[in-house]
Amino acid sequence: MAADESWRVPSIVQELAAIVQEPPSRYLIPEQDRRHDQLAGAEMPDPVPTIDLQRLLASDDSADEEATELRSALLSWGFFLVTNHGIATSVMDALMSASRDFFRKPLEEKQVYSNLIEGKQWQLEGYGNDPVTTQDQILDWCDRLHLMVEPEDERNLDRWPGHPESFRGLLHEYTLGCQRVKDGILRAMARLLELDDDDGILGQFGDKGSTHARFSYYPACPRPDLVLGVSPHNDVCVLTLLLADEHVGGLQFQRDGTWYCVPPVHGRALLVNVGVSLEIMSNGIFKGPLHRVVTNSEKERMSLAMFYTTDFEKEIEPIAELLDDKRPARYKKIKFKDLVAAHHEYFSKRERVIESLKI
Ligand code: OGA
Ligand code: NI
């Protein structure tokens, strides 16, 4: 990399936050987005839709009632909370606490797990920031630890923090719990789409579907009116399960042009949202919601997202069973790896890849 390409290597935000009074210009959102009342977001008109997973998977009428709730949550917001998910709260608490410990370690210890090869070339896994693809890209106020957790036999354990010692075991256990939750939800969604086979969505993952855990650490930010924790985006995956901070809000979803705040999530409920891949597969019946994270001037925030993605070689396209003369395909097909590459490119321009795929 030439010396003048140093803009490709962003700073660790936690280090920056510790020394600057004012965020550097690269973090400031565009002029037209700076209306503070808009960044603050609106209160959701109703409580966040909540699905009881135990009821959804029951073999009596309660499953139908819960499925009706699920349909309404998907059609109105594209996201919902899941309670009674069967993952032990103690595992979730311990994992969040272990990851907090990791982010609190000195920089040198974290850099062992860096997502930059030889300090410069970006790769998906490891500790660091999103890729910077253009010089004028606006950067987000967060640091990340991104790990592929499934397939289990393809884990790159050299990127998995060895300290605190409990980290790897907890992440493994949490991964197993989330897998059951994801399977249950995708089966219920397949029934809502009236697919012949309950595994109709799960069957779309191909030979090597993968699961990616992304721990995000958002330091307190001196200018929440000018800086975002994560810029507006859609998740590119099929489904996301988010374990959000219990105490600090910041996540917002957009609907009909208005940003709505998700209050801090209590009781270790999981927040689930539809991704772009599922929007395409369902031929637009389920929509992947646009979301962002705002910053907080006083408190740091942490979250853990689990992204469920298809095989990278898989063509993402509307499920054939959902199409007929009256319901033609509304999206072009695209190989998942190309979708990911296009997503990064559109994201850096603050645009949405899904718009480019609409027929
Ligand atoms: C993401 C994301 C939300 C959060 O990582 O894609 O939207 O609350 N995170 O951290
Ligand atoms: Ni997201």
C-alpha cells in the first residue's frame, strides 16, 4: 500500500475517543442528515412486537396465535423481539461480560486478533473496523470483533480471543443456542409463506451456510448530534439475531421515512430482523428493514449480532414456489459473494444494494 493510501486504515475508535474532544471530520455525517431532532428518532407507536418462541413452536393452537403475531411483526416492521428462546440468561450475561472484558484490554492485546493482514489489508474476521473503500467514506463510531462461528470445523480460532479464558466456550455454547432459535423462526416463516416444506427457507442455505458473530463496541461519543455508531444499512444475510445492550439504547429502524428508537432490551430477549437475502428469497413478502445506531455522549454500548448467511457460492433468488404468472420475480438473482461485495460498495456510498436488484 502506498503511503498516500493510509486513509484505508481507520483508527480504532476506542483509542480515538480517549484522546479527542471533537470527532475527526471523517466521522461527521452529511450536512443534510444533521437535524438533531431527526437523529434523536421517534418513539415507536406501539411496544416492540414480541414473539414467544416456546408458543410459536408448540403443537397446539398457541402456535397459530403466535404465528399471526409473527406475520404482523414481519409485515409492519421486519423485526421483533423473541422471548422464551431457551438460551440460558446466564450464558448470555457471561458472554456479554467476557466480550466487554476483551474490549477493555490494552490495544496491543486486541491487535493480536486484528482484521488487517500485516496491518493493512482488510479481511472479514478479527478485531477492527469496517472496510474503508473510498477516501470520502464517512466512518462509524464503533469497533468490532467479527468471527465466523459456523461451520464449526471451519472456525479460525486464531482470531478468537484467548482471554478472558471463558470467551471461546461461551461463544460456542451461545452459537448452539442461537442455531435452534434461528431454525425455529425460519421454519415458522416458511409456514407463513405457505411453502410445501417447513425447511423451505433452511434449504436455501446451500452446502456451506455460515454464521458470523459480530461484537460491536460503541464508545461514548462527544458529538452524538454529528456522528453515528453505525450508518443506515440493511443486513445482507438471511436473518440476524441481535443481543443488544440491556442498559443503553441507540438502535433505530426506519419505517415510512421516519426513524424509530428501539428501547434498551431487558430480560435478554433477542432482537430478530430480516436480511436482504431473505427479502429476495421471499420475493419481497418479507422486507429487510433499514436500521442504524446513534451514539451516546455519556455511555458506551455493546451488542452482539449473529448473522445467518447462505453458502457464498449460492445464487440468491426468489424461491420458485412463490412465483407464478400473477406473481413474477421482483428481484434479479445474484451470487451471495457478489451481493456481499456490492453491499460494501453501496454502503460506503450510503446507498442500498437492494434497490439495484429490483426488477
Ligand atoms: C449490525 C447492527 C446493531 C446494534 O451490526 O449490523 O445493525 O445494535 N448492529 O449494534
Ligand atoms: Ni445491522
